[in-house]
Amino acid sequence: MLRKRNLLYLIPILLLIISFLLYFQWDVFSAKSNQKKINTIKQDIIIEHHKNQFYVKQIISSVSSGNYTIDWPQNAKKHECLNDNRQCQWTNEEKTNMKINSGKIVLKYRINMNSNGSALLLKNWVAQLKDQKVAASKIQLIEKQFRHGMWIAAAEKTAVKKKKYINYFVFDINGQAPSLFWHEKKLLKKNVNNWLTIYYQRSMNLANLKLNTLEKIKAKYKMVIVLTNDYQQTFLSSLLIANNVKSKGIEEQVVMDAINHNSTFPKEEEWMKDFIASIVIDKAIGTKKAQFMYSELKGKLSKDHFHSFTNLILNMNEIKLSSGKLDQLIIKATGLGTNFFKENKRLSSPNKSFVLFDRRKIVVRGKDIKNLHVYTFNGKNFLLFNDIAESLGYKVESENKNQYVQLKNNNNHFTFYFGEKIFTYNGEKYGLLANPFIHINGESYIDMNWLHQLFHIKVDVNDKQISIN
């Protein structure tokens, strides 16, 4: 009895201990999981420039407690971190890993940089917390060294105040802080649209820049083009510096930057951004595969369908794109089906030609046949030959895709020679007035008009389905 009574007391205690251990393990797991979660932050950055040095104070408004990795600018010196006015707790000697409590973080560092006297570019100058997405940045630049000229950045809002001893610049931007460019000589300014601004020397003729191309695309982030002879040509994200209005690839670079800001693709489909850029510029650019696909669509779609498709591309608001979504835009523009982008989504795979198919279901002798479609080439309708033959009850017994195919059922035996206008039926040779076959993407297709003559079947078409009997 005593043992039973002790056991009754022991069981609740054991259950309590087990519960505590499970809770502790889950709490640790949750803490580790939360550290990997990408959070959104905002930052205010104050820069003082004098004696060829930039003193940066970067204030991040609020972060959760935990361990963080920080990427300092490559040429930054004298790193410092304050968390609610106390030194951050570094967990390595390099001062790249730290443990902080929740709240405000202040990062301080110094960047040394000399100018050529007429222009200066400050790039890759912002410290970044890993797994923290920057939603907005406000930059306050206090210029004590350059008494003339102007600072330029791709920003939503800018403000300039020139005082007796300092110049004061303010830039507001959605996202990470951009590159900053200083130019001593006065530049003219042109707002192309709500996202693109051009600064240029008076000697530059903007008429040579294809602004109509740049006006077509929508962008969610600001971009700047600087046309000057005082700095070497440099293409950065959101900032392009060119020495000539006719500089090769300037329009392409602007469009590609806008596309990179506007959209994402699955990793294996990233190259499709080159195709989007080709649509915008109306010229095949980028990878050979992107150029092939652009040429295929422009050459095989009607002018109306191609125009409708390009308008859908230019006016789309989606950020996450994929090969499947691009196929859907073709379907919307034409009313016909296609798997063109899905079949070509791997950059390394062989190029597949563009084909359209009727999306209505096909019924063969009363049976709904899945994945059998009517394809349209040069105004004629075709079916995949092997698929329709099998649906009609024939067995594809032997085959050489480039030369011939043999079909058999209980009563009949056909041999079709793809390169010739002849076939055999139950051992007898017959001639054809025209070749009923075409070959696309390694597959053989038969003209539907020949189905009746060869297999004595009838095709009926209505709005919902195509019946083959």
C-alpha cells in the first residue's frame, strides 16, 4: 500500500518535470528559429564629410534581442556599436558577430576616400545586419569639405540647404541606402517619369537617349542617370554614370535594373529577366536562350497577339514571377494554351520551339483523352501523331522519330515514312499528295485534315470540345 501511495505522488512530479523539459527545449528551438527569421527595420544615417573622411552614424530604430552578424563596408574603420547607449556585446574579435538586447542600435564607423577634385562616388558604404530587411532609409549628409557642387542619390525625396560653412543634403528612400555621387560642376536635371531622373552636362544632347523606351516600364524604386565627362563610366544598381548619351547598353542597363528591383523569379529561372528586358526594349538581348525565346514569340505570334502580350508584361504589378505565370500571359493574350516558358525554364536545356494549342478537351470515340491537344502551325491544325494513334487503338510497335513509324491493331498495319509522300497499309504501298507530317521539338505531328483520309474518322468541333470518331 505504501509503494502504491508513493507512486501516486511520484507520477504527477514526473509529468511536471517532463513538461518543463519539453517547454525548455521548445523555447530554445523557438529562439533559434526566430533568429533566422528575416525582420523589417528602418534606419536613419548621419554622415559628416571633411578632410577626405566620412564619419557615419547609422541608427537602426528597433531590433529584437538575439545574436546578429554585421557586414561592415570593406573600407570602414573604427567600428563601434551601441545598444541603448551601452556597448554591444561582441562575440568575436573581428566585431562582426554580436549579441544585443531589443531596442535601438547605433553603428559608428569611418570611411577614408579621396576625390579627383571634380567628382566622387561613395558606394557599398552602408553597414548591414544579416537577415534584416531595410524598409526605409533617411540619409542626412553634412558636407564640410566640398563648398561647391551637389550630392546626387536615387531617392524618393531630397532636400538641399547651403549655409555659410556647411552644405546639408537629405535623402529619403524606401529600402537600403543607395550609392551617393558628388559632382562639382552644375548639372541640368530632367525627370523622365516618377522613378527615373537624369542629371547631365549642358553639352550632352538628351535627344540621342531613347527616353520612350525608358518611359514604357514601371519601376517601384528610384533610379538616377548621370551624364558627365568628369567620372569614368560606372553602372551600379539604381545609379548609372555614363560619359556619352550614346554609351552602349545604357538603356538596357536601366531596364535591367528596374526589372531586378520590380520582380523575382525562382532561382533556376532568373535568366528570364533578360527576356522581360527584351520585351521592354523591343530587341533581343541577354542570354542566348532569352534572345531565342524573344525571337520565337515575335516571329510566330500575330502582331495583335504579340502587342497584347507585351502590354500585359509592361502593365503587370506582380513581383513574384515564374515560367508558369508567363505562360498564363500568353494564354490571356491569345486565348490558346502553351507551355513554352515551362518547357524552356532551365537555361541549360535544349531550346523548345514555341507552339500554341487549343484548350478545349478532346474526346476520341467517346473517351475524354487527357493531355491530347490540337496544335496550330501556320494556320493548320495538328495532333501529336503517336498520341492520337494510341487513342485510336493502335500500338506504336517500332519507331524511328526521324524516318518512320509503324502502327498496328488487330486488323490493320500501317508504316508511315516521314520524309516521303508514301505509306504502307497491310503490306500495300500508297502515295500521298502532300506530306501530312511536321516535326517540332523532336515530336511528329499530323495534319488533322489527313485523319479522315488515312484512318476514316470524322472530326466534330463545338465551343466546349473536339470530338474524333
